[in-house]
Amino acid sequence: MATLLGMALSAALGWSLMTGIVFGLCLSTASTVVLLRALEERQLIDSQRGQIAIGWLIVEDLVMVLTLVLLPAIAGMAEKGNVGFASLALDLGITIGKVVAFIAIMMLVGRRLVPWIMSRSAATGSRELFTLSVLALALGIAFGAVELFDVSFALGAFFAGMVLNESELSHRAAHDTLPLRDAFAVLFFVSVGMLFDPMVLVQQPLAVLATLAIIIFGKSAAAFFLVRMFGHSPRTALTIAASLAQIGEFAFILAGLGMALNLLPQAGQNLVLAGAIISIMLNPVLFTLLEKYLDKTETLDEQTLEEVLEDEKQVPVDICNHALLVGFGRVGRPAGREADGPGDPAGGG
């Protein structure tokens, strides 16, 4: 829905169809980082509505990754003008073949090699070396995807994370690289701020308002009715709608790629950046207003109480009869090896 509305706004601004598609796709993807922070502050991550919202955004991210892969090939064919169906199919087939080859290597080789490298670096007992190895693996896989398979850096980084997750040390890797993640996030948003031109708020106020309306109301309304169609409660539908009322990191990446491919004008990128920055600023306010609205309007009769309990119910974790090991240092590793015997599953933290 957001993509179609974005294309309509693009047509009203006099832009081409390809520009409208890129602009609409930029407005259709919400920020997983912003959503996770909002759900974490309200202790909703493990609830049913929290899991639905996270799953929705993961699907969006996967679609955006596929878009980043196919967009350069489509743009190249558009530059050639009128091309035959055979040429179109051949170019798309080559692009998809490279992606499939990269994924196959990651799944067959990476799932065995990367965990082995991580375990060897962890065995040295050096926390700095382990963190450096995780960073080198992630960046190396992403860079190799670009240089060897002509795949986007974003897709390479995505599969690097999937492969790293296959290791038994994935939780430690996530914990040790948390400061790096926050630092990179700060640098990322600093770079976005440097690209943003505040004059767009003065020069194109109506276009900015229309962009915000698509992000906050268009996406949210479509999500609300779709969630209700699947039989979920209004409380869940409103939470999903509020979760999608913003755009984030993939919108920036897609807008930058559109600029590089001459598919999106500077004015389009300015509108995307303005919509993203303002919608991210308004999203916590929207969640707060939603909570107050639900508290004031909901009357807890028997049916409503059952719906609320179902929404707030924590998603069960399939772990039982296990040992919880806190710490995985020089003492924790030998203890974990002893506990990790047949019939004695151990969880480390």
C-alpha cells in the first residue's frame, strides 16, 4: 500500500515510473532498530503482538534485500532502452544465479567454516581477538559478496549474520560486539543527518506532509485492516500499525542506491530523509498516545480481558531440563564442556 501511495505521490510530482517505484519502496520499509527499542522499553518483545511486529519487519527486510540485489540489474536494462524478453530474462537470470551461488556457498561452507574460526579464536582466551575475528568475518563476507559475486554489501552483511548465528558462540559474539553496533549506528545516523537538507521543509512543505501521511497513516491503516483480517484483536492491530508508522535504515540505503543509479532525484532523497527523521521522532509519541488511548477506551469485560491476556502472553521458549551457565570465561568453558554431555543440555550467558 505504501509503495502504491508513494508511486501516486511521485506521479503527482512529475517523476517517472521507475522513480516512483523506488520512492514508494523507500516509504514501505520500517526500521527494525526503532521497533525493537520501542518494544523493549514497553516489555513487549516476547509478547504475541511483539513477535508479530518483529516477524512482519523481518519479512520486509528480506524483501528489501532482494530489491537491493535486483535493482541494479533492472536499472541497467532500463538504460539500454527497448530490450527483448530474452535479454531481460538472461540478465535477471545471471543476477539471480550469482545470488543463489553466494547463498549456497554460505550455507554449505560458511556454516561449517565460520563457527570453527570463532571457536578457535575463543579458545585463545583473548576477548579482544574474539571480537576482532567476529568483525573481520562479518566485513570479510560482506566485502567478498560484492567483489566475487557482484552482490550488494547489505545482502552480504545479512548472510554474514545468519552464518555467525550458527555458532554456539553467537550470543557471546552479539554481546561483545554490542558497543560496536551502537557506535556504527551513531555514525550511520550522523551520515544521514549530513545528507539531509532542512530547506526541503520550507521549499516543499506539502510534499513533506504528503510523505509523512503515507508513512504514518497509509501504512498503518493497511497494516491495521490486514491484521484484523487474520482475526487478531484491535489491540494487536493497533500495536502493529504503530510499529510500522516510521521508516529507517533500509529506506536510506535504497534511496542512496537509487541516487547512484540515477533512478531517484535529489528531491526524492530529501523527501525520504525528511520522512524518516520526522517519523522516527514521532514514533515514541505515537506509542505513548496509543497506550493512553487503550487504557481509557478499553472496558475489561470477559471477552476483552481474554484478548488482552492473549496479547500480553509471553511466547514460550522450548527449553527444559537444562543447566544455565552464567559466564563463559576460563572457568565457565571447562564447566560448560562437562555439562554439555548427552542428555544434559546447557545454556550459557
